[in-house]
Amino acid sequence: MSKFLYTKVIEDKWVCKLNINISDSDRDLAKYEKLKGNFEWFYSNYEELKRDYNDQYVAIKDRKQIDSDFNLDLLLRRLNLYNCDESIAIEYVNN
């Protein structure tokens, strides 16, 4: 059976529709696990992120904050994300 992961950000605006069919290959499973780990890191460090990045979009890769911006479009362009294949989690930080 296939499982799919969909990533979205605040106000139901899709950053990308990330279809990872985890039954297809180990590579897809590894991408899913990395993305899951990035979101887990984000939420376990949320209080600290609120102090430093309030009202910003924060990009997480390899369980580290790699970039942030008040404007999601600018952040996506700067990260050069087009195919969502790099397991980068992006979430909005808000008090």
C-alpha cells in the first residue's frame, strides 16, 4: 500500500505538493525520514525559534535551521527550490 506525504504552510498555501511513494524505493523512504526528522526538530526547538525568527518562514535541512525570511516567495527563490526533492522543511514561526 502506498503512503503519501503532503507539505503545506500557514494559511493553506502549498509550498509544494510532495508526493513520496514510500513503497517504491528505499531512496524515497530515506527522503521521507529526513523530512520527518526536520519537522520533528522544528517543533522540538519551536520556543527558541520563536525568540529569533518570530513571524518568519524558517527552512530546516538536516535538523538545522538554514535560512529564514518574512516573505515565503523570497525564501523559496533564495533556496532555489523547484522540485522539493531536497528534504527541506519550511514552517512559519508565530507567537
